[in-house]
Amino acid sequence: MLKKLFYFTLLAFCLTSCPLLNAEPSKASQNKSASSDQDAKVSKAIDKLCRLEQGIAMAALQLRDEGKSKAEVLKPLPDPSSAEGKSDLGLAMHSVVEDIFAYPKVKSFPYFIYRSELCFRRYEKKPIPSSFKAVAKDVLGCQKKHGSESSDPLINCVRAAIIKGSQ
């Protein structure tokens, strides 16, 4: 159990220290070829950041489901008032913990889809819900209707809930 908590702490630290969030586009991106290379690099960076955020969500869900308290899960995270805690990923870590303890009935896969879509939409500058609370009822409805295991209907339902909650 201590190993999992250590892993969660390490993952949290790595996320908040990621230099990709503050990367500036290079001047070479003005060239069309360089621009497509830069777009590919940005896309890969977003994918990596979102995979890390997905990992945070899954680790926190696992700890919650193993009976850890909210305080125990929050303890290794950076202080929300620190620079690390105020980073996009620092904020996401705290948001995940708040969400999953406020809505203990949400299962891992539906929440994983929610976090995944939220992350990609955020970095793609698409509208996102103000909070999980804005879509929780619909996501839980998706979970009730389609189950909590991976399926296209569940994924599409959660995505639709996010779009609806973003308006």
C-alpha cells in the first residue's frame, strides 16, 4: 500500500514539474514544414500530459476504492497555494481528488473517460464544463445505462455529457 502511495506522490511531483506546459513555439514554426513538425510535437506533448492526468485519476480512484480517505490521498500532493499546486496539472490533481470523493458512486472507467476528454478539450481550447459537478448527474446516468466497463456507448454518452455540460 505504501508503494502505491509513493507512486502516486512521485507521479504527482513529475506532473507538476513538467516543462512542457510553459514551452514557447520555436521561430522555425513559421515555415510550413517546421509548423507541421511543431504541430506534431505539440500534439505529442498534449498526449503525454493527458496520459499523465489519466494516470493521476486512475491512481486516485484506486486509492479511494481501497479505502483511503480524502485527506490521505491529498497529503502527498503539492499545496494548492504553491507554484506547483497552481500549475494546470497541480490543479487537475486536486480536482480529481475533489471529484471522486464528492461523487463516490462514479466508477473508474466513466471517470477516466471524463478526465481524458476534459484534458484533451482543455488543451485544444474547446469548451469544457466548469466542474465535474456540472456533468456528474449525466455521467452517473451514462454509467447506470451502459455499465461501468469500457464500451463505445458509454464513451459516447460521457462525451455527450461533457459537450452538454460545456454549454
